[in-house]
Amino acid sequence: MAKSLRPRLIKFNRGLSWTLSVFSVTLLATGYGQTILDIEADIAARIHALQGVIFMVLLLFHAAISLFVLWYDWEGNIGKFLRGELSNLSKMRLAQRFTGLVLIITGFLVGITGIDWFKLGLGWLFPFKSHINYDVFLTVSGILHVAIGVNFALMRRRLRIKDSPPTIAAVSQTRRDSIILIAGTVVTLFSALYLGSITRLSNVAERLTSLVPPGQYEVASLRKLHVELPDAFDENNWTLEVDGLVENPLILSYRELLALPRVTRVSPFHCVTGWSRLKNVWEGTLFSTIMREAKPLKEAKYATIECEKSYTTSLPLSDLARDDVMLACRLDYAELPHPHGGPFRLVVPHKYAYKSAKWVRRIRFTEKQELGFWESTGYSNTADPWTEDRYSS
């Protein structure tokens, strides 16, 4: 590499590290804003996702320059450190490089777990609930890396060193350097303790009363998660079919389904990605009412729920016959919004929400249970949130 290019890359990489520090702060702020403050606006999620993409690109660029362009003799410097031959400045440089590597690894983990792998059926491999835990490690390594970097920069400026490290005798660790490094470490530890516990603060009261399942945190409103949003509801072209192992197959229009007896239930809603909303006011027709109208045969043990966009799920009739399982048409005293499954969605409060299928169009009674859309890609067929039964064995 040309000698004139190396100093420029060093300067550029140093500026890039400060840019990454700022991005990590804003990234954590928008991320925790959504989970802790429950900011659900689409614009907040998009801004956070855009920040994440930019952060990952800059991080990879920074890592490439640090690892492959500004080559560092790891083996030689670690050997010198163990033999006590490194100057204080060189020790600081070694510490900065090490925390930088940790930062790269944690940044990658934060980015990879932040992707909605649930839609690809890979949530078992990169579970979203670990995303917040990796945020803590990112914060720890980031603050420590910055603290060491500031200390390193002050030492270089004071000693007026540009390209080559000084001799051991020329460098002494001053009181100010020690204060900066200790302060950075203390801030890092407190940040780790704070961020490691803040994600649980909203759950403490609910956990004490057993309202929030393990691994879940409470949100204020239902979030919109689905594989694909179908076309807008057209009442004139909408029907619900009920068939399979039944005595009385049904084809119900929208108005006919609305005319069936309706109930109101307040029940929780637990998403497999880690959030729960506890007090949802659902109004609709109990699934047991549909069963009473269709009269399943004795050999019918399960029902497969078929929805728009080829989404399916299935449940035992014993689960579907419970007094809070329904085809809901209203949510929180208003018509069920289309993105939340309107005109009718299945609501199964005691299961993870992928069992509460949206945009239901057909109910087919079967003798054997069929694997649904997510279940066939590795998600649990029993989906019990209280045992964290997220993935199949």
C-alpha cells in the first residue's frame, strides 16, 4: 500500500468509528423506544430498520479497513504483552483493537437477530427475543471501545505521536488517562446493568400476577405482523366455508356470519416474537357455535383453518371449543381493522398468535392434524406460551 494512502485510511477509519458511535446511540434509542415505550408507528419501525442497515454497512466497512488494510500484528503484540514488553500506549492500542473485534461480533449479532426471521421460518435459528440481549453486549463493547479510544487519542496528542509508537520509557500512564479509562469502564458496567434490566421492568407487575408468559414483554397495542397483506375486503365476494368431517356443511356469507350469536371476551394475545398485549376486547362468534351449526362427526378431532394468501393453521377441537376461542369481527369496540385480520380472524388466547389466524375463509374438520404454514417450517404445533413452546423439536 502506498505510504501516502495509509495515513488517510487511518484518519478516515477514525472518523468512521465516531460515526458508528453516534449511529449506535440512535439505533438503540429507536429500538428501545419501540419495545419499552411501545412506539408502534410504522415510521418508527422504518427509521429503526434504515438505521440498522446503515449501521451494518458502516460497521462492515470499518471492520474491513481495520482487519485487512490497517494490518495489526496480533500474535506479535499479544506475545509482547505477555512478556511485559509493550508500552502503555501499545497496550491501549491492543485493548482498543480487542474491544473493536468484540464490537464487530456483537454488531453482527444485533443486526442478524433484528431481521424478521419469523417470516422465513428461521426464528428458531435467530430468535428475535435475543435481539434485545445482544443490544446489551453491543452497548457494553461500544462504550468500552469509545472510552479506550478517547484515552488512546489523548495519549497520542499529549506525546505528539503520529505514525510510530514511542519507546517504553517515553510513555507513562498519567492520572487523567487512568480516570478516563476507569470512568468509561464504570459507565459501561452501569449501562449493562441498566439495559439488561430495563427490558424486564415493564413485566415485573404482570409476572407477579402470572399475566405475562416467560420470554414475553407487554405492549400497549397489537402489532401488525403477517406474511402478506391480502386485498381489501369485498363483502359481495366473501364467504366462509365449513366442511370436511361434518354432518352439515356450511357456506356463510358475511351477513349470515354476523347474524350468528355473538359474545365479547377480554383476553391476552401472545406473539411468538416476544411481545404480548394483555387486555384485548374481542367481539365475535364462538368457535363452538360454528361447531354446533356444522355438527362435526365423531371421527373429527381437529380443524384446519384456511385463510387468504394460502395461510393455514390447525388445532384440536378440544382447544377450539374453549369459551374464549372465537371468530372475531371487532376489536376494542371497533370493527376489526383489515391489517389485523378483518373481517374475521380466529382468536385463540391460550396459544401463540400464529394459531390466531387472520382473514379466515374456510374451516375444514379432519381426523388427523395437518401442519399449518408456520408449523411446517419448524414452529411448534402446540404453541404453548407458558412453556415457551415456540419451536418444534
